[in-house]
Amino acid sequence: MVIFSMILSKESNQGGETGWKKGLYEPQIYPDNYIPPTFLQDLRKNVNLQYYTLKEAIIHSGALTQEINCIIIFIQVFNLLQSDDKSSSYTCVYIGIITLLLYTTLILSSKSDDVIGELKTGIILIFSGFAVSPILKTLTETISTDTIYAMVTLMMIIHLIFFDYGVKVAIVSPSLSLNSAIFAGVCLASRLASSYQAFALLTFATDIFVLFTICRSKLRDIIPVWVNYFITCLLTFISLILLLKLSSPIFSIIYIILLIFVNLILPYNFWSLQSYKENIYGPWDEAVIKKDDLDN
């Protein structure tokens, strides 16, 4: 019997893949590390790989441009609040108008059941922000101004990196992005002269980093592409005007170079490097359980 089983084993090995099955616990005469000749027949490359045109890459870069513009506008509003009392008073009025417009847009774009909830949230935020403004103003007063500006720069970079641009990737963290932007606003509020100015700056931080973001997210799939592109151009125009008015011309030149890099050079590099994409799939991939398999 032993000799007979040895002969059968030898014939099976000579037959190559005869009798081999892909099974984890099924006993077979082949070793555990056996690789059949048909192993690479199931190899697939670039399955469901999406390629973007240069036009699409340029249009989608507008989301990053919008957020950079929001940061520039926020910093320049801080500079306006730091200037003379007349400009500061006008700025506070403009912030109130912007808050009203954004809340109106948010309510109009929300479902009818959420309108009352949005109004309650807005009222609570306004009164609570006004109440804690004196405390927030003195929160970082003991820290030097240079350190504050360095912290604000770092927080805004974190805000840009982890912001939700509408792409589902692991690095996206809306909570971290929002908290870093609000913390930057609190840091800058401590450098203003009065608690009213600090309240106005924190209100504007809520406007531009919370309300404006929610409105863009809700309207992203509703408005046409050209409207979103118009918003990008409008924010860029406002940023450049504020930079020319409140900062030196060198900052405006640097900002224009940054916009060219973000909106033209980076999309072109992304588009040109797509030909090097290569994803492989095969029998070595982890099993994915689908809903139909569970139902069966």
C-alpha cells in the first residue's frame, strides 16, 4: 500500500497542476508554497483607474485656490480691525452683513425641517461668542506677537492640508482643519484693542471657515461649474485688492506667483504624470465581502 501511494503521488506531481485546487484547509499533495503555472493569468492592471484631462485638473484646483483666498481675506480683515477706529467700525458692519447673508444662504439651501435648528444654532453661537470674547482676547496675551504669528502660520498650513476639498482620501480631517483655523482666529483676536473687535474677528472666522464652507459643500453639486469658477475668481480679486491696499506690493507679487503655481503648474504636472499610474490586481489581493455574498 505504501508503494502504491508513492506511485500515485509521483504520477500526480508529473501531471503538473492535475488535481490542484485553490483551497486553504483542503489536504493536497502539493506544498503550501506551491505556485501553479496559471497564477499570473488573473493579473489585472489599472482596474477602474480614472484619468483626468488638463481642463478638469485646472478646474478642480479652484477648490484649493478658494481656501487660500479665504485665509488671505481673513488675515486682511484682521489688519483692518487693527487699523484706525473708523476703518475698524466699518469692518464690523461689513462682518455683520456677511454673517447675515451667509446664514440666509445656509437656511435657503437647507431642508425645511432644519431651518429652525439652523436659526437656533446661529443665535446661540452669536451670544456665546459675544459672552466669551473678553476671555478669548486675554487667553494668549502673555505670548509674544512673533510667536503668535508663527502659530497662526502653522495652523493655517494645517487647515489647508487637512481641509475637505470633496475628495475621499485618508488625509482629510474636517475637524482638525476647522479647529486649527478657529485656533488661529483666537490667537489673532488677542492682538486686537477691544473685546468688540475680537468678537468681530471670531465671528468672521466662523463665517469664512464654517458657514462659507458649509454653503459651498451644499451647493457644490447643485450650481453649474462656471458659477464655482466665478466664485474662485471673485475671491481672488478680493484678496488681491486687500493685499494691494493693506500690504506691500511684494506680497501681491508673491501671491500672484503662488496662484499661477497652484492653478497652472501643479495641474499640468498632475496631468502629465498620469501616464505613470499603474495598479495591479490579482489572486493575492485580500478578499472583499460584498453585500450579495452575505445575502446568499
